[in-house]
Amino acid sequence: MNFHDSGRRSRIIHVSALLLVSLVSFGFLQTRDAAIRAALSGLDGVLERYANQGTFSGVVLVGQLDSRGGRPIFEHAYGSADRMKGTPNRTGTMFVTASTAKTFVAVGIMRLFERGFLDLNAPVSRYLSDDVFPHQRSDSITVRQLLTHAAGLGDVVVGASFRKSPNALTRFDQVLALVRDDPPAGAPRVFRYGNDDYILLGAIIERVSRQSFADYMRNEVFQKAGMRNTGYVLVPRPANLAHGYTSRNLGVPAYTRPGDPSDRVALQTNDTILPGVGIPGAVAYTTAGDLMHFADALRSRRFLDSSAVKALWTGQIATGQGEQNPANREYGFGFFVGNSGPNRIVNHGGTGPGIDVGFDIYPDLGYVVVVLSNLDPPAAQDIRQLLRETFAKF
């Protein structure tokens, strides 16, 4: 018996088996991708009806993550960015993120962590001086607890001190002063969603990086991820930023334009409630394409290593929302973590008067869904849910 021939035949059989598995997998993926595209074929008509009814205005993108920035397989814009001027939304229109910005901050922190500049288990007092946030409180709060909303902090963004005159907030230190004066909201080590945690993370980024928060995020997150139309600088207002329109009474003249679907509901712009400075986990601006690039950069580990991305996308703490919303069963670092049907999903949303955002990443399927709207919730959330039900079939 020729042992050399036997070994050669064994290797050929092994390689052939691997090739067969690869071809079968490739065929399955092609079939699945074709089925997803087919399932989206009627989406534009549905969204046109929503827009004509005045229940949606914004951009919807479904992208395939390909390690090269992502590739949109559905990307359409609806409604108006500026109703007074008659400017339509376009696929490259910028929208206010609301809380979706927390994903940016968490990535900024993890870039410092993986380079050894930050210890997630260290007390916050190691990085922030007593005059920024009292050591009496920060000695017993860790960076990790801030990332997971488990520091027992509150939410100044929804408080009276912030809302009485948000336009007067033009510097980050003014926002930090509000957080310093905000009393504890509960015991630590329990998930309590709010914005104070992420405002302090922004302050830590400034202290450790020795850059302004907005500059660091531009240089170390947005540029690295290929996000050319995302930022925290709101003054002067970016020319391509959509105005938000809300049915809430903000004390400003209601928008009216004959023949516009919004005439069925009196709408006001939300310009008066936007601060004059970006808020780390609450007020930035972005585009649908930039969020696709962001998701692709993370999934492909282009600017964070595998362990850092795993930490972002692994549930660190139970949210208590799992029964009603399985997609938000746990919170990682800056992302909700859970399931949508049979699929693992990491996600975040953002809502406010005239603001509604959905950002869903399916890491195993290799897809991202972005819904940006400049109307009140549930303008984007309804479409987000429709797309979650679509992806649950695959």
C-alpha cells in the first residue's frame, strides 16, 4: 500500500469537502440575500403612502455590511427637510440623532481603553476633578457603570434646568455644571437609562485625550469610520441639517403650507429646544449613510479590535425590557443587545419632539437598518418595527 498516495487522497477529500461546504454556504447566502431584496421590493410604495399621509418624513436605508463601508440595497428619502422653503429630504440629509449618539460615545471610550489610556473598572474620580463632578460621588462610580447606565445618575436633558433655555447652552462645561448639580436618581449597579452617564463619559474623553469632546469624536471616531457628515458642532447650524417638526406646543408659530400633508396636524419646528452645543449621548447629527459606515467599521473591526467590539455588543446588564421588547433585553456599552425573531440584534434608537431614529445592526446576517425622521415618534419606530418583522423571516 502506498501511504503517500493514501495521504494525498485524504487531503484531496478533505479539501473537496471544505469546498463543497463553502459552495453550499455561498449558495445559501446568495439565496438569502436575494430573498431579502425581494422582501424589500414593495417597501418604497409603503413609505410613499406614509409620507403622503403625513406620518413619515425622513430617510430609510437598508445596507449590506461588506467590510468596505457597507452597500445600500434600499435607500430612499421622503418628505421635507425645510417645509417653509420647500426643501425636500434627500438621502444625504443630516438629522439630529437624539440618543443614538450614545453609540458614538461608547466607541470613543473603547478606543481610549484598547490603547491603554483608560481603565473601565477605575473610579470616575481618577479622571474627573472634584470641581467637575464631586469625588464624594465619583469615588464609588466606575467608568463601566457609566457605560451601562448603572451609576445611579439622572437625566438633566429632560429636566427643567436644561429645558427652560437650551439655546443658552453654548459650551460643554455649562452642560457638565447641570450634571454636577443633578442629584442621584437611584442606587448604583441597577440599569437606569438617562443622559448624565454619557455626559460624564464625554468629560472623561476630554480629560484623557486632551482634546475637546467634539474634536476627539471627529478625529478618532467619525473620520476613522468614514463618517464625513456626522458631528457635534451645532453652531453655526449645518446647512444640510433637517428641521424637526413636532405637534407638541413649543410656544412658536405653527407651520402651515397649503397642500402639505402636515396641514392635518399643526406642526412647529423644534429649533428652539435644541441646545447650542452638542450633548455627548443626546444631540449630534448624522446621515443614514454615515450610520451604515459606522456599523460596517465596527463589524469588520476596522478601528476597534475584536475584544472591544465584543464588549460593545455583549449584554452587560439586564434592562428589564426583555419581555416587552426582546431587542432591548440587555445593554452592552452604548448599544441595546437582544433578539429580533431568530436574529441577534444590536441597536439604539433616539426620540424627541420632531426627532425619531432607529439604528438596528444584524451582526450575524450582515445587515444594518437605519430610519431617520424629522417628525415625532412613532414616525421612524413604526417603520423600524416593520423592517424587524421582515428580517425575522430570515
